[in-house]
Amino acid sequence: MPPEVLVQVRSAPTPVWASPNDARAWAEAGLLEAPITGTVYGVALNSRAERASLAQAFEQAPYKAPPKAPVLFLKPSNTLARHGAEVVVPEGVEALEARAALAVVIGRPACRVSIEEALAFVDGYALALDFQTPGADYYRPAVRQSCRDGFLPIGPWITPASAIDDPNALEIIVEVEVEVEVDGVVRQRLPMSELHRPLAQFLAEVTDFMTLAAGDVLLAALTPTPLVAAPGRRVSAKAEGLGTLFCRVVAEGGVS
């Protein structure tokens, strides 16, 4: 079921999810035309720091060169979770890997768009926390590790693109804390200026070979190094204008 409509003006943040059948109701309420109703695509290796750290690995067989095109992976609908959700560490796994991301929500069909017009197809921005069990391969992203239920909290809302003057000036700050503590510990910062491909270029390159539909989401920026998130931890990501997204990491069966 979609969340309750919390706001009535387009300039305010909006809830994250709605079913495709609710598109008319969202429009009549003056909300974003494209909440998350489609497919979520992530991009790996879009951080200059991460690419630099893997430079030697890229030179090894079989590829012997860094990837030239965007390296995409999918996060299916079962992975979506809300702000404040519990992310479950499967039995037999000690901890998860977590990365923060900027979620770019597409507002209308985008096919072969130019860099100059690319951002006009964005309806809004949100924060995301991308979880996986250890062991994924960048060149062959592992479905088993990254596509478990609830492994992609997104929120706490979608901020309309019109409210963000320059998305390339955003900086995501990631914190991890023990549940009983009050203050989080800042572990990572991801300025959008550090991206290998700026947002507009990334959108142009992706839409050169595939059409993005309204309601699709691109995780256009992921923090370069995964954080270790063991049961009992609270992971949060924040950015100016996008609010603070957090989730709790718990062991399967509720034992921390």
C-alpha cells in the first residue's frame, strides 16, 4: 500500500512510494508526478577515489582496463524500505556492507537525452542506503548479496528538483552509531563534485542505450568505501535539502 499523502504543495518534500495506479491522485494533489514506481538502477565505480584505489586491479585479466561505460546494477522492488526501517542481517552473516547514495527520481521518459537537457528529466532527489552481504563483484554484481528484502531504504522524502539549486554541489554525510548512543560518528563524506561522471553526463550516457521511465530511480552516486554495519548499529545519511535518512541494522530473528 502507498503511504499517506503528507503534503499538498509541489514545493514541499513528498512521500517516496506510490503504485502506478495512483499517478492521477498524486498529480491532482499537486505532488511530484513521479514518486518511485519503477526500477531502481545503481551505478558502481562512479567515484574518483574508488576508481583510483582499484587502479591496479583494473589492469589484471580478464579486463586489463578500467570500465569505460557506466557499470549498472539493479535493486528490485523487494529491496525497497522506508525511512527508519530495520535492515536484517541474514543468519550466518556477521555484518552487512552499507553505502550511501543520491537517489535521482526520473520525472518523464528519457531516451538519448543530451548532457545539456538531462537534468530537466529529473523530478526529484532523495537519499538511499544500499546494503549487501560481503562478496559482491563490481563487474558481475551478485544478486544474492544485494537483492535481499529491505536492502535499500530510500527517503525520508523526495525533494523536488526545483528546490535544489545545484545537485552537483550536494554533499552526502554518512554516520554510524551504536543504538544506545546519542551522537553518531561521521564515517564518510561524498561531495557530488568528486564523481567520475557528473549527474548530467551520467544520465546522458545511460539514456543513450536504454529508456528511463517516469518513476525510475538512478543511484547516481555511491560512497566509495562500504561501511561495516553489524547488528545493533544505526546507519544514517544526510545532505542539505534532502533531510536525514536512517535505518537500524538487526540480526535475523531480532537478536542483536
